[in-house]
Amino acid sequence: MSGIVIPEFKYSLYSPIVLLSIIIGIIMASLLMKKAGVTGKSIFYTDILVFVFIIVCSFMMSIALTGDIRRISFVAAGGAAGLILGATLSIFIISEKVIDTAIAWVLVTPLMYGLSKIACFLTGCCHGIRYKGAFNVIYLTKGHDSYFPIQLLESIVFVVIFIIGLILYLKLADKRLLVARLVVILSAITKIGLEYLRFNHAERGVSGYQVIIFIIACAAYLLVVFIDKKFGKTVKN
């Protein structure tokens, strides 16, 4: 069965696609915050802070994982950690519509990640296990081996998680913090589970990267719980 053939591109599409995914996520978060009544000034400062932390934390984790500054690239787990740190600082520094701001950033995280994996799918910087079934992927830069389309699957699944979260957010106005918790749980389970379909995860039990993802997810979940307990009684959701 013929697969999806990815040619060798003259110019790398990785950085532009990742940057675009972050920008789209920030725009969506801004729209959600605006809908909740957050002022334009607060939205602007929050966006800048989150963007800087996403880039910095992602690059720092890239260096930590590779040990080589020359191989620096965007790392999803680092980006997620940066988003959490940036949004958290913004929440406590600006302190405007705290619950709505936190929920907005939780909801857009799977959207950012899902869109960013399109970059991986097109460039082949990472790929799935060897696979010859439907929708297998062949990278001309890697010979004639075919792989499972893990990046494409991640893109689809995480965008679906975002859509589910957004629909629930719009329909369950009085339970939006529960929706945020659900999005964190679904994202963590999905990401950790799909790691087993990656080529570099073959014959491993639990990888260090999966542990990092679990820790970041726990931090995000606990942050939502903390915000609920601290601000839930004083801020109308």
C-alpha cells in the first residue's frame, strides 16, 4: 500500500509553522479573555509574557535534552511549561479575571500543540515506529522506510481535544473550571500514550520525557485547583 510521501524541502518549514501555531493559540486565548471581560491592556501584557516564556522554556529544555546548544529547537514539553509559568505570573501580577484568564490558556494549549506537530510531520524531525499500513509516511530524506504518522495523529487528536474543550466552555458557563481540568487530563493521557508510537520510544517502558510530561500536567492541574480554591468564591466564573 502506497504511503504519504514527504519530499525534501528546499527551506525548512519547521520554525514558521511552530511560530504560527503559537501565534494562533495566543490569538485564541486573547479572544476568550476578551469575551470574559479582560481589558485589552491586560490581554496584551499577558500575551507578551506567555510568548516569551514559551520560547525561553522550550529552548532551555531543548538544550537540557540534547546537551548541545547547536541543536536547539522547539520542545513541546518546554513550551507547555513556559505557557504555565507565563500565564501563572500574569495571573498573579495583573490579577484581572484570574479564573477566566487561567481557563483561556488551559483551553488553547492543545490547539497550540496540535498545530505545531504539523511542522514535525512535514520535516520528519521526529517520526513514528516502522509501519506499512494505511497512511504510512515515507520521508525521502530518510530513505525508503515507512513510518506510522504519529505527528499527524497528534495534530488531529489535540485539535479535537481543543474543540471539545471549547464547546464545553461555551455551553457550561458555570462549570468552566471543571472543563479546564478535563482538558488537562485528556491532554496528558493522550500525549503520554501516543509516545509509545514514536520510533525513539521503541522497547521502553516509561521514558524520561513521559515523566516530564506527567509532572507538567500535574502542575497544570494543581494550579487550576489552587485558582479554584483561592479565587472561585470571590470571582464570578
